[in-house]
Amino acid sequence: MGRAAEAVCGIPVRAATLCRIGGIRVRSSIFTNMVIALLLLLTPIIALYAYSNQTSSRVLTEEIVKAKRTQVDTFVGQIGQMFAQFDSYQKMLYQSKEVRNLAYPDLLGDDLLHFRTLKTVSEEINRLVGYGRRKGVIAVVYPKTGMVIKSDSSLGALPSALPDVDGFWSYRNESNGDSYFIETISNPAKTAKAEEADLTVVAKVDEGEIKSGLSDMKSKGLEDPFLYKPGFTPIFNYTADQALIRHMLPELTPGEHAEDVKPRLIRTENGAYQVHMEMVPSLGWYLVDYVPIDTIMAPIKRNQTMFYMISGMMLFMAFILSFILYRNVRIPFRKLMQGMNFIEKGMYKSRMQDPPKGEFRYLYQRFNSMAARIEELIEDVLKEQIQTKEANVKQLQSQINPHFLYNTLAYIKSMVELGEKEAAVSMTMNLSKYYRYTTKTSRSFATLDEEMGLVVNYLDIHRMLTDDFEYEIEIEPAMTEMEIPRLSLQPLVENVIVHAFRKPVQYGIVRIRGRVESGIARLSVEDNGPGIPQAQLDAMQSKIRLATSGEIDSGLQNVHQRLILLFGEGSGLTLGTSEWGGLRAEISWRIEEGNA
């Protein structure tokens, strides 16, 4: 950017922060923004609380009503399920063949069969009664024979007189204080008082069992449940507030649609209550429960008190926090901005003084470390640039070998004198391509395919001069377009020609191989020369690795240092023994996943 303050996005000038977002410059004070954010956070909360409180009160009341309605519906279903279970027991006994046979003793044949049938029916009745969680009396009455078979139960015997007409569950309150629900099914069905049935299946549930169920519901979440039907005395749970319930009874008369009874508000001298009623279809009675309004509103009142206390504390803390921010954030941050401004202007020796307490102390220390590191990096970059230029110069100097040039020119002269024009032309072309490539300094990198072209020219020239070796090239196709520093492979091949084949060998072989393994590219040059003793080989490797920019005096050191400089640690040149016993020189460098 043109202005110093715009060099680093987010680095403030004086008390403001300046950065470019989408082409628009934005200037703002962090401290001011934080204070405004606090006000914007607190003001709407307090301003909207009245509306929020009204809404929460309404929603909470509706949710409590829904929850209570659902709760009452659930327990109504449980009561209905209990009586439906006894209905199913009746139907099973009514349809039983053994139960019907006992109504006609003449069909059973003998006393033994009669006894077995009687036992089977009795066991079936007790088995059915034992299934249910709630207990009642199941019996089969045979009016013509006077025989009664009922379940083994201590809940009470059958009433002295059964209902005159078959029907669904009906409630009876005997003069002896025995109250119960009863239902009968006869064969044939009784539709009038004078009719007499062959058998009657009776189901009876005592009021005490109903009270136990209501008490169980109370322990599971209902406030004070009871069963009610207009014209009948309510059935209370064992711990019910009967005086309060009797005070409510006049206002519990259902409307026209008895099945759909909405929650209603009943006020008494003890307070206001919300009453919920739901009919038990199989009985025609209502399960009723009530909730004190104070209980419903208690959470809302607690929330109001808590909110006002928290709001006051938040306002107080906002002032305290603003002061702390100003003292511990704005002032140290202003000093840090000044330091960053100095760095941006190139004053890299600038350091933060008088570090404050807290996190900014660490930030000041990191700033000082960053400034020192930037100063070191700039010096290192300058050194690396100088080192690279020196390495390139030495490499170019090492390539222009007068002895090599004299030999090739002498070869060309001899071929011309002998009339071997094709050999002279071939040598000239290879020599021209070789020196054209080695003296080109416009590019620092070349593709592996271009480097291999130089190596092939170099090898072909030496084969024409000596004709005592051959070469093999095995390069993976995926590597041909990879870029490596120029003149990286030729010094390895030159080392083979100059050193490996100086001593007499049967026939020289040079093999160049290229492969990619685990994100690392490898190029190796192997020969079948006499090799180098391991101690001398280790010394050479150490010399190559420990060479500095001022100590580079060979092509192998040059290659190793350039690979490390360009590709980082893990790259470079390694020496070893080939499979033929000669020397193996390998260069390697790390490659990115996409290039692999």
C-alpha cells in the first residue's frame, strides 16, 4: 500500500485500526467498539424484558396446561386400560367351551369329567386375574344350578344380587358401605329383570382398588386426583383434601359436550386453582386434578426477581469492565500499534519496552522475538542469495573444462581428416547442445526431461571419444516434467566418467534410474567401476554435508547445497555402493502431493 499505516491489515494507526475489506477501508477503535457492543448487548435486553416476560408467562402457562392435560390423559388411559383388561377376561371366559359345558351338567357324562372341567375353569379364572397389575373379582355364575366359580381374591365376594340387565360398567354403593364397579355378560343375554340366564360372567372392581390407583397417580405427579360423576359421591385418593374438593364440586358440572372439557379456573377462599377433567369412556366418570395458580406462577416470579438482580449486576460489571479494558487493553495495544508501525517502516531494531502485566506481557515478548527473527531472516536471505550466486558461478566454471573441450575438438579434426563427416557432424551437434545448455543462466530450474537431454549429449560425446562404456536410463514417465535445479545431474555423471573409468575395467556401465517413493523423488547414477573404500566414502559424504557457502569447491557439494537450499531438510546428495561394486550417487528432494 501507499501509506505506512495500510501495510498490515489490522495494524492500527494511533488509536484506530485500518484494514481493507473487499476494497473498502474500515477505520474503527477496538476499545470504542467493545464499549458500544456492551451497551448494545445490555440495552435491548432490558428494553425488551417487559414483552419477553409477558410472552414467557403466557407460554409457560400454556405449557403447564398442556403438560397437565397430557398427564391427566395418560392416567385416564391407564384406568381405561385396566377396565378394558377385565372386559377381555370376561369375553375370553364367555367364549370358553369348558365354561359353557358347566352350564349343562348332563352333557359332561360322569362326575370325573365334571370335576376336571370345573378345575380347568377355576384355574383359567385365577390365571387371568393374575395377569393384571390391578386386582378385581372375576366369576362365573350358573343361576340354574346355583354354582359359582370365582377367582381366589381377598378383595371381596360377589354382591348378593347381580344386575338385572347385562351392561357395561356400573357403579354400586351398598348399604353396608361396600362400593364397587361391576359388569356382567350372560348367556343368553339378559335384557329384562325377569329373564334367567344359563350362565353369567361377572367382573367386579372394588372402590378400594380405585383409590389405590388414584393414590399411585398422585405419587407419580398428579396434584390430588379423584373420580367424579355428577349425582355420585366422588371417589377420592387416600390422602385427598376432601374439604377443598367438595367446595369445587358445584363448578365441575360438564357442559353439553361432556367428552371435551377444557381446563377451568376455580377460585376459593384458599386461592385460585386450575382444574383439569377428562372422561374415562368405559366408566362415564371423570378423572379430575387441580393445580394451585401460585404453583404455576412461582417460576415466573422467581425469574423476574432473578432477572432484575442480574441486570443490575450486569450494568455494574459493564462499567468495571470498560475501565479494565481501557487500562489493560487500550493503552498496551496503542503501544503495540506504535511498535508495529516502526517495523513496517523498516526499523527492525525496534523493541517493546516496559511490558505490562497479563497477556500483553506475552504479546510484547512475542513482538520482540518476531522483530529479532525478522532481522535474522533478512540477513539469512541475503546470505542465501549470495550463496546461490556463488554456487551458480562455480558450477558454470566447473562445466567449461578445457581438457574436455580440447579432446572433442581433436576428435572432430581427426574425423574430418579421415573423411568421417557424419561422426564429425554428430560430435559438433552434441558439443553445441551441451555448451548451449550449460551456459544458459536465464533460468534456475529445468525439467528432468531437459536435464536428461544434457546428460545424453554428455555421454554420447564421451562414448565417441573412448567407446569403452555404455549407459542405461530408467526414468519413471511421471518424473519427466518435474523441475529440478539446472545442472544437478550432470556433475554426478561427470564424476563417473572422470573417476570410475580412469582405471582399467573390463567394460564400463553407467545406469541412471529415477523413481518416486513416499513423496520423495530419487535420481541415482551407478557404475561398475572399482568403487571407493567405505571409510573414504564416509569421509566424502561428511565433507559434502558439512560444506558451507564459502567452502564449496566441487560439483557434488554444489548439487547437495542447492538441493537443501531449494527443497529443505531431507533433500540432498547421498553416496553409496552400487550393486556391481562401483559407486552410486543419488540425489533426492521432497515433492508436493499434487506434483507426485
